[in-house]
Amino acid sequence: MKKRYLIPIIISILMLVINVAARFSRTFSDFYVEQIFPRISTILSHFSGLFPFSVGEVMIILGILLVVIGIPLFLILLIVKRIHAEKPQVHFSALSCGYCAMCGQRKPLTAL
């Protein structure tokens, strides 16, 4: 498995485990609410307090733009890439032209 996929998979699994633990264990939920959440929210509130606008609203707008523009653009690029992969790429070079002139061939274009 590629390293670039490993970190998101680990984070997703940890989020799932924490969510399941919080649903089934009141003790874990109380610990999270009293010990972990205040620290996370304090850091995030100090960070967002640096900006004169709502960071949460900007994140929502960027998420909407990602869905509306990013996903269709990704699909279009994926289709274009697949179309170009099916066609053999042709290039023209001085070596192929000289070779064709010596051999008497009419097509100086060569497929990669």
C-alpha cells in the first residue's frame, strides 16, 4: 500500500473507533468531553480569533466549491486522461525524418 494512502486510512479508522467508543461507553464520552474537547476547542478558537471573519463559514464555502467545481473537473480530467492513454502518442523528430529519408518510407511520424 502506498504511504500517501496510509495516513488518511489510519485517521479514518481512529475516528471510527473513537465514535463507536463514545456511543457505547459513557465513561469514555465523559472523559472526552471533560479532558480532550476543551483543549481542541481552545486551540481552534485562538486560531480562528486571529482572523476578522468566520473561518468556519469560509470552510463551508470552500467545501461547497469543491463539490460543485472540483468533482466535475476531476471527472473531466480523468476522462481526458483516459482518452489520451488509449491513443498512441505520435512525435516528430529529425532522427525519424532522416531515417525515413534514407529508407524510403513515406511516414516520418513514429509512435512512442
